[in-house]
Amino acid sequence: MRIDLNEAKEGMIILADVYDEYGKILLSSGVRLSNKLINRLKKEKVIEIDVREQDAPKKRFEYFEEEEEIENSKVELKKFGRPEVKEKVTENCNKLEDIIKKLFLNNNVDVAKRKTIIASVVKFIKQNFNKDIIYILEYITKDRIIEGQLYYHSLNVAILSYTIGKWLKYTDKQLDTLIVAALFHDIGKIKIPEEILNKEERLLDNEYEIIMSHAKETENIMKEFGCFSKETIEAASFHHERSDGSGYPNKLNGNEINEYSKIIAVADIFDALTSKKAYREKYNSFKALEIIDNYSYSKLDNKITKLFITKFFEIYLGQGVELNDSTKAKIIRLNSNEITRPLLATTDGQIIDLALRKELEIQKFL
């Protein structure tokens, strides 16, 4: 069961790994809580954890009103199709990556020309990434080399932010602001030495300070460009601010952070977690969503994270998946209590309740 950390008691067993917002494991599943560990999680500003009492009976989650018999019937797994659409999405993304790279690095472009290029990129995204979300998500989470990560990360975050903005029913003007801010949210990293950005070992305190400076550098560069509104600059440079005041550069709280930045924060973390880094392998989409869900009530905006996770699983409802024990199944129903652990049906008609089977995880789509 998921509980507020303040309700945690010594002796409870951790059911699911506890992560910080960037994928670092704080506590592994199976660990028995002590008061010392509970205090450690509080210091890390963890809000909720999945636990069980020792020898506690398992509880049903809210999939069915009663303990009913489920008719066994074979399930046909749905796989990705329409390769021509997938190919077009990939082609469009590759085009934009090249444009963004030139836009970031070419200092000889005047303001008018830069505005024209940015407007064309925004228009291109709105025209070409307004449907076929399933293929866009597959493209965004595919394996990539670490070199040049800034450019495709910027594109990924812009596309994800645009998608969230549409789900929130943003106006065209709001979507324009959101896309531009998301495209430039990390431009300050061009000022950070590559050896720090791509360091495989744990960052030293002074190196982490340098990494954090990219938020302020983003603000400075966007001001120098001379073609962004104050609202757009703040939306981009505040994407590392957190609702609990633990973020940077200004340690803003909740309502002090504009909604654009809150959207970009979710998109930024999702893309970062599903990308390979110099210091770790990538997480699959489901593990990334679990980590984001864990911060829904503390660091990230609850409305945005719940919308993002719910829409993600609605898109994949009916899709075939493979679990960490190689079982193949189909997502058949979402769990209102634990969105990231849906109900599955296997090819031979067996029902798997991931909310109860904590040892099982979705590894990939079929």
C-alpha cells in the first residue's frame, strides 16, 4: 500500500524502490524501515512510499467491486503498426534536431532572422506533432548516443511540453510560449564544460554548482538573443524550481512557479530518465513514470503529473507489453490508486494485478 511518509513505522517493508527525482535509488524494495531510514527519506523530501506491514495480508485494489471470477479467455496482443507514420515522425524529428543545433550555436544570426527561424520551428512542431502520439513517444524514448544530447533533449522536451499543453487545452498563444520556452530551457548548458556534463563519476559539490548554473545561464543567453518575452524567459529558466522550494535558481515555492515551468519540469525529467547518461543506463518509460508519480505531491505539480501519467497509459491501453519475467500480456485496465501499475491479461487469459504483484514490472512494449 502507498502511505504518507509521516505514517511510516519502524519494521515496515519497502515494496517498491524509492528514487529521487533524477533516478537515484534512495532505498531498495525489500528493505525493512528503521527510524534512521525514515528520517533519511524525510531529509530527501520524499512524501509517499509503498510499504507493507510484516506478514500483512494483501489487499485488493480498486479494479473490481467484488472478488469476482474472471473468465479465462485468450488475449490477442496488440503491437505497434503503421510503419509509414513511424518513419515520418522520425524524419521530422531529425530535421528539427539539425535546425535547433544551428540555432543554438550560430551567434551571427540577427534578431529578425532568429525570430523567423524560431517561429518556423514552432509552426513545424504544431503541424507535425499534433497526432500519432504513440509513435512520438517511441521516438523520444529510443536509444541514443550521449554526444549531442542537448539538441535532441531540447526537441524532446518541447514536443512533450506541447503535448501536455494540448491536454491542458492551452490556447495557440500559450502553446507558442510553451514550445519556445521548452526548446530553450537548457541552452545555458552550452556554457558548461563537456567534461562535467558527461562525467561518469559522482559530481563533486563544486561541479554540481556549475551544473546548476545553467538555469541562470539560460536566462542570460535568452536575454542576449533579444527576441523573447519576459514570460518565455522565466518559463525556460525556472524549470528546475520545485513546489516544495528545494529547486533552483531561486528556490521558488508552489504558486510562485509559473505553470509553463511546471510542465517543462515534468517533460524534462521524463526525457532525462528515459535517456542514457554517462553515469547510468536509461530507465524504461514505466519506471520513469513511477519516479515522476512519487514526486506528484512534493516537488512536481500534482495536476500536471497525474494528467501526464494517465494520458500516457490511456494511449497504451490495449497495447502488448513484456514483463521483467518475460511474460507477455496486454494492458486492459488502469488502476485509480496506482496509475503506473495497471491490470494486465496474458496471452492464455490469466489476469495479472501489478498493484499486488510488486515483484513484476513492465519492461517494454511489444
